[in-house]
Amino acid sequence: MLNFMEDKISKEKLEKYKRITSKALCMAKKNVARGMEKAGEEIIEMVENYVSDAEHFELKGRVVDAFAALNYAHGWLDCGARLKIFDVHDNKLFTVV
């Protein structure tokens, strides 16, 4: 029998990831690499959409879905950082070295 993790996300954990993603989004917006403005805008739009989805899910009481949307949002930011679309060097907010 498979042992699945409990399908609950604590309010504290959700708040933590909202703060982290918000900080990363602010940093990305301020540090779009020269020549990458179009790609940066597209990624930022996707991130903002996922953050909006997270807020919607949280209001509906769908906390697991809200957490998932935040993870997708942050994934887009990490992708932009790794592809050097965002000139960021904070390895606590992004998967960069």
C-alpha cells in the first residue's frame, strides 16, 4: 500500500511561499537582462497569472491548489533566472549559483 503525504498545506507554509515568490518576482522585475525585455515580460505575466490563481484558490479554501500555483509561479522565475533572462544572483530566491 502506498503511503501518501497528507494533502494539507499549513497557513504558515503557504504564507512563507507567498513571501518568497513575491520577493523573487520583485527582484526579477527590477533585473531583466538587456535585450531580454520581451521574454522577461512574458515570464512576468505568467508569474503574475499564477500568483493571481493562488490568491483565488486560497480564497476558495483550496490551499493545496494555491500552493501548487505558487510553485508554478516560482518555477517560471527560476527558469528565467537560469536562462539569464533575469540578471539575479540570489541563490536563496532562485536556483542560480
